[in-house]
Amino acid sequence: MRPSRLCTSPLQRQWERYRVSTVARRFVSYSPYKRYNPPGAENVEAAREQCMALIRKYDFPSQNLGIYVPPTARDAYIAIRAFNVEIARIADTTSTPSIGMMRMQFWKDAVTNALHGKPPMEPTAVMIAQAQGAVQHYSEGKVKLSRHWFHRVINARAQQLGNPPYPTLSALETYAENTYSTLLYLTLQSLPQASVTTDHLASHIGKAQGIVAVLRGLPLLAFPDPQPLSKSGAVTGQSGPSQGAVMLPLDVMAEANVKEEDVFRQGGSAPGLRDAVFKVATRANDHLITAREMLAKLRSEGTVGHEFEHQNEEGRRYSQQELSSGPEAQLAEVERAFGILMPPAVTAQTWLDTLQKVDFDIFDQRLRGTDWRLPWRAYWAYKRRKL
């Protein structure tokens, strides 16, 4: 495997130290709005710090680029990203799928109670309750965070306990829609905003982000850490198969003639693996291209060019006024939501660009870290209003 080239120069290392020390402070402190402070604000502050630490450890790009999120949605952003980390880690921190399902049910109950203002004493749940209060405060009681969206993420993650294969590339897209796109819907809801245009953009960006997340995790799931032993010396088991799993869609693997056994034996040198990775990565890139084309057409022609395929799904409530809004209103909605839509798009594109540079070798070490150029790319994308 090739050595990592991330943050190797003195300038890069200096920038990395500066970024880590300042981003978190700017993310939490900067706001032209008076922060919503409910009763028991001292508990909320402690929960906020713990959630930030969780995101910093397991989802650093989301914290790094959180400064672009509109101030009124910052607490919701922290809560939603911490929630995603908690749910995603269940498969790695439970010994069997059945215990994993119990943890999923705990989070269903915790989210439901938090949204009703009665969270368990768990930092992420406390922040979800804080986010719900903030959304209702800024919307004057007209908007609430959707329990349906939270449960949708939990249900999608629960179906992947044990790492069952995706039968098709479309099934992988559905998983990405039900997880990463749905997290974006929740964050947009916290603005508060109900816009078919921004939800449409979020759907494509989230699908790209979800596909990238599956590709990025492929080496870790193919070669998981050794399972722990019980006191009797027996293997305790994990939610995933002990020998690992190759989480590429089965139809793509069949087309590229990729065999799991070859991946386990040869890693990145397995025949057809790069072709399969290329096909899946291309689908993620297509969604990012579609989102950019939609935004360009809206600016030049006053229309995004095609209908939102998930517009009539459960959990969506668009008024007739929102559905018939003109180009100027749609552009205003996108402008308001740009700080939420841009970061995941830039993060996904940056990783895909690196994947292309390493010739789609998914095991290359340069794909494991955070690209030091990401903050600069995000800054220019935000300044130029490009996804």
C-alpha cells in the first residue's frame, strides 16, 4: 500500500494545528443571533461540548465545515451529526445484531422523548431536545423537527446490522437516501425551511455522500479488527461477519467479475475491484453533477430541469405556495440553505477526486485521512456559491 501524503510539509502541519484549534471555537461562538437558552442551559452547554467532541473524533469534516451552517441551525446541526455518529457506531460497538437492535430501539425511544422535551440524560438526546426547542422558538411554534426522519435513519441503519450485501446499485442509493439525504432534510428543517427545491438538491448531495461513505468504509469492513475474547476465551462475535464483508453492490461485483475471496486474499489487487469501485464512484459523482446542473439551470433558466422523485413520500408537507414558488423565491431558499448543502458536496467531491488520483485503489492509504485542502475548497465554494 502506498504511504499517506496528507499533511507532510511544515506549512501543511502548521495549517492543520491552526485549523483544529480555531474551527471548534468559531463554530460554537460566532452568531449574530441571540442563542436560544432554555431552562437548564448549563446541562445543554455540557451536552453541546460532549457532542462536539464526538463529532470531532468520528466525523471531523462535519465539524470542520460546520461554520458555514446558519447560526439559528447550529445546535440542530450538532445534534443531528452527533445522532448520526451514535447510530453509525452501533454496529461496531455491539457484540451481536440482536444487541444492536436493542440499541436502535433505545435511540428510537430517546429521540421520541427528546422531541417531546423529555430527553434521557444522554448528551445527544439533550441536544436533540435543545434543537427542537430552538426550531420552535425561531419559527414561533410553526415548525418541529420530524420524528419520522430520525426514525427513518435508525431503520435504515438497523437493516444493515450484520452487513448484508446491497443487491443492486439502486439499493445502495436507497440506503444513502434514507440516511445521509434524510440527515440533510432534518438540518434544512431546522432553519426552519420547507422547500422542494432545497430538498431536491439535498437528495442528490446526500446520495453522493452516502455512496462515498460506503466506499470509504469498504476496507474497514473487509478487514475488521480482531474480535474480542470472552473470559472463557471464546470469540464474542460482532454485528458483522467475523471474516469481513465486501460492501459493493452484488450486480456491480458480478458485472466486474469481482469475488469476495479474491478481495480477502489480495486486497486492492483483486481482479476487477477497481472497475467495480469506479462504477460505484461514478454514480456518486453523477449525483453531484446533477446537483450542480440543477443549480445552474435554476440561475439561468428559472427551473431545476426535472421533478423531485421523492416529493410525495411520507413525511413531506409542502404547501401549495411552496410548490408553486417562482425562480426568485427558489433562489432565495437555496441561498439560505447553501451553508448546509455545500459542505457535504465539497467533502464528497474532494474524496472522489483523491480516489481518481489513486486510480480507484480503494485500499490506498491516502483515502483514509482528511484532505488538508478541504477547508480551502469549502471556503472558495461558499464564496463563489458553487457546490
